[in-house]
Amino acid sequence: MESKIAVINSGSSSIKFKLFNVESKEVIVDILIEDIGNTIKNHHEGLENIALELKKVGIEFSSLDAIGHRVVHGGEFFSKSTLIDDEVIAKIKGLISLAPLHNPANLDGILVSKHLAPNVKQVAVFDTSFHSTLNKEAFLYALPYEIYEKHKVRRYGFHGTSHSYVAKQTAKELNKDISELNIITLHLGNGASACAIKNGKSIDTSMGFTPLEGLVMGTRSGDIDSAILLHLQRELGFSVDEVDKLLNKESGLKGICGENDLRRIIESDDELSKLAISMMVRRIQKYIGSYMVLLERVDAIVFTGGIGENSKYIRDMVLDNQIIKNIKSLVIKTNEELEIVNESLKVLGR
């Protein structure tokens, strides 16, 4: 009988579920539950619907061999994937203040899965854990040190499962041991991040305390002068929630040209659309340049994510630089779900 492992990405308004054959690593079942909180009442109902869909193809949810869960924030507690128990659940719950949009939904997925399949081993795979190798000079902000000590305000980095998977695939592509690999990975999508990987380990990454920092994204501003936030509140009367919404949902490409679908922006002749793309590309190049200094030797620049994989136009613009174009570039399709499978099997000793 074939072994089956599920991957659950439980978001605030959706659940992405994929069932893999452990031996072949092929997807057996792929289910997307959307509109949670409206059409679907909650995550419990969503996962019960998934269980019903599985039953239609002769698979009991409670009979799965294992379940791997994507968890966005592992804080400083989790430097690697881990088997889920009550202590792990309590720590994930304790990290909600660091990821209020993500960890509650991730936790709901875990709790409901444990209720529906109490005897199935479950593993938490954290977006942040790949970046746990950052040194203090890389992850600290130049704030009073006690703010880090007491409140854990620091750079955590995200998209870790993607950067990790792509690094391993790059090592295979270049026929190098990953421990000898120096690359810059660019996960470019509506959310986007860059990562400097030295000897196979993350040494710097563009996202920080939250996924807001770094590159110009679909609706997120990326790097800005932090005093702008004070100005918006003191002088322009913005509330904290309004600033949050502005930076995360109304900025980036959308803020500049009113659109965050890159395909439409590229097709447009509007000057603001051209400006938005130029800003995005310039920021990517700026990070590449800084990471080249940190790495000293760069084996490849690797594009991944929806934009990185599919937009030759953006890749060509990024590489249109006298220094950058001399570095080998690769396009590697990310597979975060497969990385979660591999991480889960490693935790389970399989």
C-alpha cells in the first residue's frame, strides 16, 4: 500500500491541500478551499469539506501517514521543522503577535487536523527557519538592544521554504555540493524577497521583522524611511490601522500605478506603469549588488516565484547591468509543498 503525506497551507481565507505519494513524490489529490469566513464558515468546515472530497476517492483523512503544515512564523523558537505536540502548539500561539495575519490561520489548520486525525503524526514547517542561520549583525536592527532582548524585534525573513528548495535545485543544476554554493535567490511574486545564500546557508534576506520590508511588491512598499510612518500619523492624521493598510495593501506597484497585476502593468503604455516597473527592478538590482559584496563570489542569480519564473521581460531588465549580466542566471520553478514534504519526512526519520 502506498504511503500518503498531506501538505496543508491554511491561510486566513483559504486552505490549500495537496496529498503526495511518499515514494514517487507525485501529487495524488489537489484541493483548494476558498472564501473562508463567508461561503465556508471557518477552517473546521473547510477541512471537513476536504475530508469529504478525499472520501470520494476512497481515502480517509484519518488514515494519512503524516501531515505537513506550513507555518509562517517560527520566531526564535524554531530553527528547523518539528513534530507538532502541545508545547509546539503553545509556542506557535505565542508568536501570533509577530504574525497576526498568518499564524492564527496556520494554527487553526493544525488544531482542526489534529481533531480530525488525532493519531496522524503532524509536522510544522516554518517560513522563517531557513533564515535562522543569519548572524546577529544581519538580523539585528540598530535599535536599543533591550528591545530585541525583551520583545524579539529583529529580522526573521520569510519565503524560507522557497529559498531552501531553490537552493537545493540549483546545487543539482550546477553539479555542486550545496555546502559549496554561493547564490542570490529572487522569489518574485505579488510578495517578493531576495536571499543571499553562502555555502548553502542564508546569510541575509530582504524581508525583515515582517514580510513588508525589502523589495517593491505587488501591494507592499518594501523599504521606506521609517520616519514617513511618524509623518503620516502626526501630520496627516493617519491611524495605526490606516498606516498598516496603506503599506501592506495600497503601496508597491499598486500604489504607484494603481495596478498590482504585473502582466497588465507591462502591457500598459502609461508612464506610471513604466515607473512602477523601473522602481521594482532598481530595488532588485540594489539588493543583488549588496549581496554580491556579502558573498564575494556568486555562482548564480536564481529567479523563482510567479514573476521570476514566468516574466522574461522582468528578468531581462534585472540582468541589464554591466556587472550583474556577467553572473550566471537560472530560472528554477519553486515547489514549496514538495519542500514541506521533504522536511516532514526528515523530521519523521523517513
